[in-house]
Amino acid sequence: MALADVGDWMNEFGRPGVVWYAKRLSANDTLATNAHQAGPYIPKAFLFSVLPSLNRPEVLNPDVDLKVCVDSHKDRRVARVVWYNNQVLGTGTRNETRVTRFGGAGSALLDPDSTGALAVFAFVIEGGSASECHIWVCGAEGTEADLFEERIGPVEPKQHVVWMPGGAPPLSGLLATAPAAPASCHLTVAEIPPAWLVQFPTGEEIIRLAISRTPPAPTGADMRLVRRRDCEFEIFQSVEEAVYLPKITAGFSGISTFLSLAQTILQSRKSRSGNSLELHAREILKEEGFIADTTFTHRPVIEGGKRPDFLFPSQAAYEDRSWPDAALRMLAAKTTCRDRWRQIINEADRIREKHLLTLQEGVSEGQFREMTEAGVKLVVPAKLHGSYPSSVRPHLITLASFLEDLRRLPARRR
């Protein structure tokens, strides 16, 4: 059954017997970088759990045919789920699983303009294995992605969320997120500050601990940002598991107590996701010698009640009409930018070019052209530049180079 409405889709497949896998499509999932990967990457462990017959390490590139329907775009086909495993057999370097045969760039999953989109795969399980998969690729305006994240929590680049509607216990699916890149920041219960087990820590508290575990030297600002974000996520997961897993395991006295706990978990995830990148950027600015309210202002309130994330050199300079517009900068911090970059266009009237710090794994050439024409310049950690189309990479700004540009701005005279 193809459903054209996202609300109907969520209701139809938000039931027992269905497993959701949600991710942000990277440029290597789509055809944005011309990498010819032929389909979205999904981790082996997950695919082996929903398609056990795929786990045949003695066979070269074992595969399974699966009926799929991209309901968001009315596209039905038989896809190939394949484990490229020549590394396991000692004949090559690949050891990954992908879903292929979507028909090229005409598919919403492979369309370069879907880069950064939230895609939700609903695997219908019958007899211990997936019999079909229904997929929703969210639109660029962000409304559909917001609806999904209200249900399953934020989905960030390089992470995924697995949700099992009606599972036993139902809440366990909310805790099944992808591990961050290894940062040696996982905490045992004994290592977690005791107060955090009583009152869930704020994002700033977790970030302070992440900073203490990943000191500045000798890494540059770009690598520091990426490592600290990974470290912070590991700490967050550690605390989340220590605080909430015992409550889940103990069970619930009724639906209301389950829903209350589920909502608490989702809200803490949203709070962390919404502020994390911005708070990390603030701490790096301080470490790099920038002074709050002197050489940068965090969350100023300017004309019309607008609140950009950062103004440089300060709010006072911005409000000084004698200060030249060309000597002002604005930085927004958004983990994903495909459906959010337009939000920053009108955040500071005096600044024509807006800088946007993002961790999104690529944009299409068309998306980048739109951003450029609107005056948005992407600031992307150097490590992620390879996930962008080759034609876009020369125009990306590293965090380090953005900081150097800020240092060349004149200081405001008192």
C-alpha cells in the first residue's frame, strides 16, 4: 500500500512487527559525489538482524532481494540488499552493506538533492525476516523531518536511530542509536558524577566533561570540534543508559508512565542536539583567544528581536552605525543544513554574507548554488570536506580559516 501522507505513513508503520531505521542521507548515499556506491549504506549488524539470510560470510557478496516502496515518491521496485564482503574473504578491501537497484538519480534515495534528507526505512518483519520495506524520504522544507523527529528523536549526520514500535519493552528502541566515532569517552556508572544519576545533566555540563577529555593541544580547531562532538555523544549515551535503562527494564505500571518516560528521553535528546554544535563553537572561540562581548557576542538580541548564534566582533559593533558593514560577521551553527539553512538568511540585516557552521555530510551542487546565491557560506570541519562534491570543496571554509578571517577584523574602539 502506497501512502502519500506522512502522518498516515507513520500511523500505518508505527506498529508492532515493523522496525524503523532512520538516517540522514550522505553525499555517498546519493549520487552527489559521483561515488557510484549504488545505494544507501545501512550497517551490517542492523541488516543481519532484519535479514538473517544475508549473513553468509562464506559467500562472496551475498545478497537478498527485497520488495521496497518509496512511499514518499510513489516508487515501487525489488531492491537488492548486498553485503560487499571481499575483505572478509581476503580478496579485497570492502566490508559493508548497502541497498541497491533504485534506478539511478531518478530515485528519491539517489537524487543528489536528497543529500542531507532524513530517510526512514520501515522493515516489515514476518517469520523472523523482513518481507518488505517501506521508505519515506523527507522533503527539503523540513516539516516532514520535524514530524519524524517528534516521534523518534533527533537524527544527526553519521548517526542513525532504530525504533521498534510496540517492542518489548517498547522504549528500548529509543536507546538504539549508532555509536559515535571512537573517542574513549564512554563512562561506566562508577565514572558518572553521582549528581547526574539523580538529575540529568545539562548540555553544558556534558560538554565541559567532553572538553576535559579532549584538551586543545595539539589538534587544530576543526579536528577538536569533531572529536569533542564524538566524545560528547558517547558521554550523553553513557548517562542516558545509566539513568533510563534501569527504569525501562523495571517495566511500567501503565501507558501513561511509559509515555512520560519516552517523552522525557526524547526531550533530553532534542535539547542536546539543538544546542550542542553552538556550545562547542563557543568554547573553541574562547580557547582561540576570542573574548565574549568584546570580540564576539553569543546569542545577541538585535533588530526585530532576531537572535543570531554569534556576531563578530560584537553586538556593540553591530549596533554602531558608524562601524562598517564589511567589518561585521555572523555565524550560525546547525548540525544539518539541507532543510534549515534558509532560517539564517534574515538573522542580521547589516551582514549580507552569512556564515553557517554545519556537520552535514555533503550537499548537492544545486543546493550549494542556492545557498551561495542567497549569501550563505558554509563553514565545514576539514575532515568532512571529502564528503562534498569535488566542484563544491574549493568553496568550503574550514573552521580554522574562518577564525583567521575573524582575527583580521578591526577591533572596536571603546
